[in-house]
Amino acid sequence: MMPWIQVNQLSDVYGESFFIFHEDKFRANFHDLNTSFNSVYHNTRVAYSYKTNYTPAICRIVDDMGGYAEVVSEMEYVLAKNLSVEDTHIIYNGPYKSIDSFRAALKAGTIVNLDSMRDYENLLLVAMEVPEIKLAVAIRCNFPLDRDKVSRFGFDVQGEEFREVTEGIRWSSNIRLSGLHCHFPNRDLESYGIRARQMLKLSRKLFRDPPDFLNLGGGFFGGMPASLQKNYKNKLPTFHDYAKLIGDLFNDAFEHAGKLPILFIEPGTALVANTFKFYTKVISKKIIRGHHIVTVAGSIFNISPTARLMNLPVTVLRQSGHLETNDNNELWDVAGYTCIETDYLTLGMQGPVDVGDFLVYENVGSYSVVMKPPFILPNVPILKKSIQNTDLTLIKRGETYDYIFQNFEN
């Protein structure tokens, strides 16, 4: 943790709230996940979920470490292309793929997963445009995983549309079904056993020989402070737990096959959540009918863009030379800068805390950057702490007022 004086100096340059990204932690997460899976199933590839945090400096690290780019929109596809990610190292998912990016991805050999009949109809259109090119695609599969919830993505594997698409591809002269994909938000270990078995069952049904790949999506638990783990009833699975369960199932299924299909996994939160810290300055404090409240230069939207309040790990950086106050044992509610009544970053934070101190929030790298709305104030800068030295590098400028309003017409 940086001392208050250094953080205060940074705030003079970058503003009273900012993120710091820890590159070494991200690289360690990627290495640990990749190693865990490949030590069990030797043909695993890690595709980083751009939507979770598409900061280009992070996406470059993934490419540098041999990872794939998992994108779900034309915007993210363009980012991967601008970062010079190999076409065959891009996985294109999502329910809304523009026809231009869809066409370009197919022709370039990108892994494209069909999500709906719209995707299939566009596939047939592209296939007619380029009859000389053999187009390889996969299908996103939707099957029961949670009795209480029905996912809206992909094709119902028991439905007529799934049969129509698989049959249509089988009889096409220049379209090939190269693999299958699924993704569900469930993070528990049991759900991964269900999806692995279901995908292996579908693979046996649809492919005479093993497919090029099977993709189980993301949703893995990653490293998490004890203060967050206590919110879950059961012990959280580790990377090795996931790898052992899934890898053993895949090894058994393809033990006597001529080839091992690639196992794709698409982590986001598991890689990036614990690599970010959010620093924000205390700007005022008050007591209202016995309620102790401090207001900071940040907002719940900076650390939880869905405004879901869960007390994240937070540390108070006290000003140098500050005398201890009589609020040491008081519990403080940390309020944000917006005019929303429910904008609280923490409820019941232990004092002491005073104006001019900084609060440091951890585990804020997942979705907090990409989903922050330009509400009341623009988004804040991101600094990177690199492995090579202790210097901090600006990897995202803070948004300006001109940036926010430039596309509006008077």
C-alpha cells in the first residue's frame, strides 16, 4: 500500500480519484490459470473476456502471454484487430454482431460462435458471397443448467432451430462446423461438471471425429480476500479444482481419440478483479441524527457499476502527522459524490477517518471501468504499476467534460 503522501501527490496530478492496475498480479493470475488447466488437459487455451475490462494495456498483456481475445461486439473486435491480435486468436461471441464485422471475421479465420438464427442467416449470406472460401463456425449451445433460470443466449439444443442449423451446415458445400461453445454465469464447481458433460455428449452426437474445439466459457472464481469469501456458504473452488474436474472429463472422453480438441475457457473476473485498486479522497464528514457519514470524491458506480452494494475490502490512508481523533471506534458510512440517495460505497466502515484521508478499495477490476456511466462526473484515470520498476504509467486518461459533451448538438 502506498503511503498517504505519495497518493496525495498523485491526486494533485490525476485528480482525487483514480485506479491503479497491478500488472504483476494480472500476469500471475493468467499464468496460474493457464498452468492449472494445461497440467491436467494439455490442449487448453485461455481466451480473456474483453468485456470484463477492455483496457488495451491489459489486452496486450494477454496477447503477449499467448492468450486469445474473447470479444462480444464489433467494438471489441476492432480493438483486438487494432492490437494486432492474430485473427485465429480471436473468438467472436455475442448476440449482436454487425454484418460487416461478422463477414470480416469469418473471411479472416476468426473463431465465430453463432448465437441465433440471425447469425445463421448472415452466415449463409457470406457463404454465398465467397463460395471459394471454406468458412468454419461454431454454435453456442443452450441447455438446462439451473432449474430456476433460463439463459437467453445461444440455441436450445433440444429445439428445432438447433437441428436446422446443424443440418444446414452439414449439407453446405463451404461451411464447416468446427466446434461448440457454451457460457453460463454460474461460478460453482458443480455447474462446470454439468456443462462439461453436456458439451461432451453433444460432441459425440454431432461429430464423427473429435471437433477442433469445445468452449466452456467463463465465470470462474478467482483470488478473493477473506472478507469477500465469507459472503459465500461453501469454500470457493480454486483454479486447480476447476481444471481437475474439467480436465479429467475431457481426458476420459478423448483417451482413445486420434486428437485432443482444444479446450477453450473464457475468464474475465477471475483474471482481472483483484488486480485493480481504487483510490478516492475523503472530502467531507458529518453526523446526522447519530449517523456518521463521510463523502468521498468517488461513487458506488466507480467500484460497482450495477450499484450493488457489497462491502469491498477498504483501507484508510491517514494523513501524515494526523492526530488520532475521538472517532476511532465509530462506524462510518462512506457516501459517493452523486446526488443519488443510495450512493454508498461502504456501510459501517471502522474509523478513524478524516477529511483529506484516502480510502483504498480492492477487488474492483471487473466491469468497474467499462460499465461506469458518465453520470454527474466523468470516469477517472488508470495508472499501471509495472513489474520492472515502481514507476506508475498512465494507461487511461481521465475523461474530460469536453469528451462527454462533444457528440451533443446545441
